[in-house]
Amino acid sequence: MKEWIDVAGLEEIPRLGARMVHTDSLHLALFRTAGDEVFALEDACPHKQGPLSQGMVHGTSVTCPLHNWKIDLASGEALAPDEGCSRTFKTRIQDGRVYLSI
Amino acid sequence: MKEKLVLIGNGMAGVRTLEELLKLDNGAYRITVIGAEPHPNYNRIMLSPVLAGEKAVDDIVLNTREWYAQNGIELKTGDAVTAIDRVRRTLTLASGASVDYDRLLIATGSTPFIIPVPGHDKQGVLGFRDIADVEQMLAAAGQYRKAVVIGGGLLGLEAANGLMKKGMEVTVVHLLDRLLERQLDGPASALLKASLEERGLTFLMEAQTAEITGGERVEGVRFADGSEIEADLVVMAVGIRPNMALAQQAGIYCERGILVSDTMQTYDPRVYAVGECVQHRGTCYGLVAPLFEQAKVAANHLASFGIARYEGSVTSTKLKVTGIDLFSAGEFIEAEGDETLVLQDPAAGIYKKLVLRDNRIKGAVMYGDTMDGTWYFTLLREGTDISAFRSTILFGQHDLGDAGHGDARASTMALPDGAEICGCNGVCKGEIVDAITKKGLFTLEEVRAHTKASSSCGSCTGLVEAILAGTVGEGYDKVPSKKGMCGCTEHSHDEVISAIRHGGLKTMQAVRETLEWSTPDGCASCRPALNYYLLAHWPGEYRDDAQSRFINERAHGNIQKDGTYSVVPRMFGGLCTADELRAIADVSDKYRVPEMKVTGGQRIDLFGIRKEDLPAVWRDLAAAGFVSGHAYGKALRTVKTCAGKTWCRFGTQNSTALGVKLEQLTWGSWMPHKFKLAVSGCPRNCAEATIKDFGVVCVDSGYELHVGGNGGIKVRVTDLLCKVQTEEEVLEYCGAFTQKYREEAHYLERTAPWVERVGLNHIKKSIVDDAAQRQALYERFKHSQQFAQVDPWGQRAGGEEAHEFTPLKVAG
Ligand code: SRM
Ligand SMILES: Cc1cc2nc3c(=O)[nH]c(=O)nc-3n(C[C@H](O)[C@H](O)[C@H](O)COP(=O)(O)OP(=O)(O)OC[C@H]3O[C@@H](n4cnc5c(N)ncnc54)[C@H](O)[C@@H]3O)c2cc1C
Ligand code: SF4
Ligand code: FES
């Protein structure tokens, strides 16, 4: 059973922005949409491993900073016509805190 | 229950509308398509190459039956609608079936006009419109020898060429003394006729058809003057008539075509119409580019977005006879007061003519060398002032293939599949052709999205367009007449700028709401643009939105391929002291900077810095007096200088000190694109001032000011703005020019394309000719600089936006 880890307060992630999350073994990106949904992806674009945390968030996608692929935050899939997928992680918001399941 | 949308006419405009609709709103309607032809939707344009044996019928199918099935569209082929009952909202089909609708889309195209002379209904008399016609022509070509094509227009000549290639002896009969009179002027038409005759076609000019003779099958054609020729096949290509009989019977108002509004609705708002069957603002179109624009608008309206309007199109044409290059667009016969530029080389078979009004292209005719047709057409549609390059415009835009593609004029289609077209993304010709044919791509945008070719630096755009044209056929939408800023809006950059300035819009939200954006928070392409426009127009009032900045500008460094950043401190005018160099060396040691380099902009770049270290690096640099060099921004970059009068034996003025003053004036300013300056101490021009956005060349008697230069992808030498006497004037003119660019250019448009678009005269008028305007611009620039000249590095070293640079740490 995976645990929920308390990573941050919601307000610590900028709206329409992201935070980098470093664990001992992984680099993740934690995104917050305009509607305060939060998503977590591995911080590596399916194209050439660009850091998605540095991209621009719009709707529920992020545009990779290196070559502009658009990645769906919920599924981790690149939007057509590009193909590829980044690993996704579950998130949960409770009492203004963001929890992550790794 | 979902509403039901029925499309009558399974052709190019109708199906394109459905494609646009699916893109916008999948699942809004249950869709049924009824088509009289037994085929799925195919590329009618390519019937000519099919007839000429250059393509097979299977190659030209655009939407396979699987496509309809995958999108849940019910398709009835080989069945025609015979009646529309608008009260009960049902259709009756030839097969006797009936179909209900909630909304109806009529796209019945047009029918070839058959001259009603005696004998016109004999066997072997055809129009040239669909696959059935082509099949009959091919059958005739296998069995008979003599063909007569009536009509010397585009369609007639393509039919004649095809039949000749299939081995028939072809005579083209034309009523007038000139071929393609709607597309060509006299000289170009004569060149065309000569080269078609050389290939083996026979022409009968100024001949009026009086009768088709023969028994059951055609045997000849007789003319009004009594003469007669033999014929086993007669193709009539004398024009088309909008196919509106069905709509007329149903009481929908028609004139020459089905009348539609700017939203592509007929007088019955439940009934839309697009394509050749409609008449919009008095015009019926017969080419696909405008029909595709109509399709976009109709789809937008069907999806209830209701923001798009169709306002008519300017069209251009080409003849699809392999080996013959011909292009025309706009008003190519000059009206009174117009000027014409002509280049004529009969021996080489080249003729080019441009019709100008007020230094703007109104029309173009080209024969023999049409490589630049698209360029002229773009200049025409955008109303570009061409005075700056008027003297060379007829020689073409020599930029195709600049970035190492070799001689692009050697036909692109003749390149081998392995030839690299896009140097940035490593895309070869074969991949592009493959994507176009397999995925059914039509537009440059689609090719960019699917192959990435031409999506980076754009220098291969001309080549990609040539491949697109060669593969898909001409007439496709190369330059949409009005370009929305991005997929989120139909509004152009100019409209958005004007709404911000005159409509007093001061937030991104207000812009998106007022101009009815289709997305709630924009996209990675419009957000930075809006953020810039608001910042430029409301200095001190608008608060910069970090989340609408591309990462480089948000993190104030250039992101590298491995996710680290580079740091380039500003060195005003390229000058530096030993202390400053020592400070940079210390930073390099302390943060173990993997590489340092002197840049092309006369300063030092520290590469490979981890994002977490950026604030500390900046703090150390700030302590030594450095501020950000904005090497990452759409902003003032560098001011290059040369040694100048202080040391150089040729120097006429103190170019180094002037460069420092200019950089002190302009640093920190956000721009539509990057902006570079240089000051050279004499006309030897060691600082390369004549390829900068604003360049100063010192001369003994003062300062020459040059604008609109560009190194980079497409090199452009500056235009001389004017000459001034004092350093103060240099600063004032520079500030005024910069501000004009900041206020008027489109986001991501550098000064070079901007100057070409608006014309140097437009800039001179407010900066050189009008002192009051120049001073007002300069004042506005200085006002906005009060808010812009804060060092972003210093701020962040002081703790601002700390979340941007500190990762959240989690165990596990
Ligand atoms: C560092 C530098 C190369 C060097 O080591 O010399 C450089 C590096 C980059 N250039 Fe440049 N350019 C550098 C001088 C130039 C020059 C020369 C000059 O300024 O005198 C040019 C041609 C002159 C011009 O701009 O007109 C130049 C024309 C470009 C272009 C093409 C611009 C164009 O309008 O065609 C791009 C692409 C773009 O901006 O879209 C570009 C883009 C880039 C980017 C930002 C690519 C990117 O988006 O990541 C590179 C960032 C590398 C990095 O991570 O630091 N760089 N670049 C130079 C920095 C100068 C500085 O001190 O700020
Ligand atoms: C040989 C040829 C070459 C061409 N070359 C070019 C070119 O180079 N560039 C260019 O821009 N344009 C070219 N065109 C013109 C271009 O093909 C047309 O502008 C375009 O196809 C028109 O699209 P549409 O949807 O309005 O009509 P169509 O594509 O003709 O579609 C109308 C469809 O409706 C069907 N239909 C009609 N009535 C009914 C009914 N009652 N019930 C059911 N179905 C019905 C018809 O059978 C037809 O399939 C060319 C045309 C031809 C014939
Ligand atoms: S520094 Fe400039 S020329 Fe060199 S690879 Fe990067 S963008 Fe290209
Ligand atoms: S690495 Fe993300 S688009 Fe290339």
C-alpha cells in the first residue's frame, strides 16, 4: 500500500505554474491549474527529457520549455500529433495541503 | 438527445466543415452525410493529374470510409437529396428514403455548364467535374483519337493536357483571342499558348461553337462561321454554375448562388451553406482556399462559438500542367494611376508583372518562374509597403534555403527523399511527403505540427510549402487571409493591440473576455504575447505575470538542453575592469561553472549553472556591480561597440562611450522580440552596426542612424533612417524608434520584418519628419523605463520568487 506524503501547502505552488519536487531517487513536477487542481508528473518530457516543471501551464496541459510539446497533466500523454508519455503520480488536496503518492 | 446535423454534398467544402467542427467540439451533433457520388470525399483538384496519368484515383481520397466510421458519421453515398421540407425538417432522397435534421449544411458544389447547342446531349460530350467524367475520358482515350476541348480556361487546359498525355490529338477551342483571360494578361497568355503548342496542342481561337454533329455519338464540332472539325470526344469546360436547384425548390433565397451571411447561414438560420454553391457578398468562389475559410467559419458557428466571421477572400491561381509555371493573383490588369513593374525575358520564357498602388502590390502575373508567387501573394494580402525593396522585388525573395540548403531554385520536388529540408529538426523530404499523403495534411500549420519541419527557425518554410504544393496540389490555403494570434482566438495581433490601447483593457482576463477567447487561460503562445502587450501599454500599472513568461524570462537565464541555466552579466558597451573580471572568475570557481565563453555580444557567458544556485550566483555578481544581461529575454540585449576615437587611428567619435550611454538608456526594456544595438566609430564598421536593430555609424560630421538590421536566420542589412549631429540626438532618436517598435510591432516580430511590413516611410514620418511625435515617443519610452530598469537578478538574489528556484524535498 502506497502512502500519501505531505509535500506542500497549495499556496506554495503558483497558480498556472509548477514546483520541482526532489525525492532521493526521483525528480517530479507538481502543477497547479487555474482551477486549483494539482497534478504530478515525472519531471521529464517524453520527447528529450525536458524539465516539464519549467514549462507553461494552460488548461490541464503543460507546454515543454525545450521544444514545445504539449503534455496532458492528467494522463501524462503528449497531445497529438506528438506521441509519448510521462509517468504520472497521484495527488490529493486536503485542508489546503497537497499530498503525493509515490 | 443530441441535435442532428445533416450534410448534403460529400465534397471538399462540406467535409472540411465537418473536420473543423470535430476539431472544435467532438460530439456536439449526430452527423449524417449524403453524397450523390458513389465515392468517399476525394481531392477534386487532383482529377487533372489523375487524367494525365500522374496519380491514381486511390491516391486522391481524402477521407476514407473508416474516417467517417471512426468519427461516428453516418455516410450515404450514391444517393442524392431530391427535396428539402423545411417545415417538417426532413429530406427526401432519390432512393426514396427520408432523413430528419435539426441543422442542415448544404455543400452541393457546382455543375459544369454545358452550352445548349444542338447535339450537346450526344454520347461522348462531357463536362470535367468528377471521377465519373474522368473515367469516361480515360475510356475514350483508349478507344478514340480526336478530342476537342471547348474552353481555354484553367480546367479546359488541364483537361486538354491530360487527354494529350493519354495519346489523343487535342484541339482547344476558345471564344476569345487570349487563353486564361481571367488569370493572365496578354504577354503571359501568348507565352503560355506558344509553349502548349510546342507540346502538341492545337488551338482554335475566336471560334464560336454552333453545333455538335454526329449520330448517337459525337463525330464533330461545327462553328458559327460554318467551319467544322472532327471529334470523337468533346469536353466542355466553359464555366461552372453553383448547384442551387435543391435549395431553390425548398424556397431558400438564391441569386447566382445560395445567399449566405458572414456566418455562412442562409435565410433560414437552421440551414448553413458553404462551398461553390454559395454566394457571399456578391461573390461565388471556384477555388478551394476560400471555401476552406468558409468551412472554418461555418464550423465555428455550428459549435456555438459564434465569434468567427467570413469576410470574403482574395484568391490566387496556378495551372496544374506539369512543366508549365504560371501564377496570378489580385487585380493584375492595371487601373488608372496604378504603376506596373515588368520583367520580361522571352528567350528564357519568363514574364513577371506586378501591379502597384501606393507602393503596395495589388496584383501579380507570373509565367515561367513562379517561385516567388507565394511571397508576392503574402505581400498583397498583408498590404505590405514595398518601397524599401521595390528595385529588386522582381528578382524574388532570395531567402529560400539560406540555411545551407543549397540552390533551392533547382526544383524542390526533384530532390531525393533523403534530402534534409529542416536543419533544426532533421526532417527529410521523404518524411514530409509521407506525412502529407498518409495523414492527409493540407496546410503549412499541419505539416509543422506533424513533422516539426519549419516549426523552429522557419528558414525552410519556403521549401516545405513547395513540397506541400507539389504533393497536395496548388490552391491550398497557403496564407490564411486573416491570421488569428493563435488557436485560442480569431483576432489578429493588430486587433488585440488596438483593443488593449483603445479599449482600455488592462488585464489578460479582460482581453480574453472582451475578445472572446476560446480557451479559459490561453496557451503558451498567446499568454506571453498578451503579457507583453499589456506591459508595454500600461507601464507601471500592469503587473507582470510570471506564469505567462517563457521559462527563460521567468528564471532570468537561458535554459540549456540538460535543464541547467546560463548566466550572462551585462557589460555595458563591452567594457570591463580587472575587478569585474576577477569577480566573474571567483563565481566560476565557487560554483564550479563547467564552461565559460566570450559571446558574440561582447560579454561573458557562464554555462551549466544549476537552477538552485542561480540566486546565489547573482548575489555574488551583484556585489561586484553586475546586473542581468537579459541574454534570455525578448528585451534589450547588447550594445556592441568598437574601439573608437580614443584609441583607433581611424575613429571619428567616441563610439565606446556612446555605446555605454545607449545601453544605460535602454537596458531592462521589454520588447516584442530581442533588440540589439551597435555603435561603430567609422564606416569600417567593426561593431557590425548595419545588421543591428538600431545601429550607429559615426562619421566625421556626426552620426548615421540605421534601423531594421538582422544577423541570425535571415540576414538583413539596415535601412538608413537619417543622420544627426549630436550624441543627445542619437539618444532621442534611438528611444523614439525603440518605443515605436515596442508599441506597434507584433509579439515575436523583430525589427527587420516589422520595418519591411510597415515600410520605412511610416517610421520616418513619426521619427524623422515630426519632431513633436519623436519627442512624445521618447518621453513615453523614458517613462516606461522607470519601471523597467530594475535588476531582476538583484531582486531574486534578495529573495523574490524564491519558490521558482527551490525544489520541494521529499524523502523516499
Ligand atoms: C550566447 C550566444 C552565442 C555565443 O556564445 O556567442 C547566443 C546564444 C543563443 N542564441 Fe544567439 N547567441 C548569441 C549571439 C547572437 C548573435 C550575434 C550578436 O548578437 O551580435 C546573433 C545574430 C545577430 C542577430 O540577432 O541579429 C544571434 C542570433 C540568434 C537567433 C536568430 C535571431 C534572428 O532574428 O534570426 C536566435 C533564435 C531566436 O532568437 O529566436 C538565437 C538564439 C540563441 C539562444 C538563446 C537559443 C535558445 O533559445 O536557447 C542561445 C542561448 C544559448 C545559451 O543558453 O546561453 N540567436 N545570436 C550569443 C549571446 C550574445 C549575448 O552576449 O547576449
Ligand atoms: C478538374 C478540376 C481541377 C480543379 N483544380 C483546382 C485547383 O487547382 N485549385 C483550386 O483551388 N480548385 C480547383 N478546382 C475547384 C475545386 O475542386 C472546387 O472549388 C471544390 O471542389 C468545391 O468544393 P465544394 O464542396 O463546394 O463542391 P464539390 O467538391 O463539387 O462537392 C459537392 C458534392 O456534392 C454532391 N451533390 C450535389 N448535389 C447533391 C445532392 N442533391 N445530394 C447529394 N449530393 C449532392 C456532388 O456530387 C459533389 O460530390 C478544380 C476542380 C476541378 C473539377
Ligand atoms: S548558440 Fe546560437 S547558433 Fe549556437 S546552437 Fe545555440 S542557437 Fe544555434
Ligand atoms: S524535450 Fe520536451 S519538447 Fe523536446
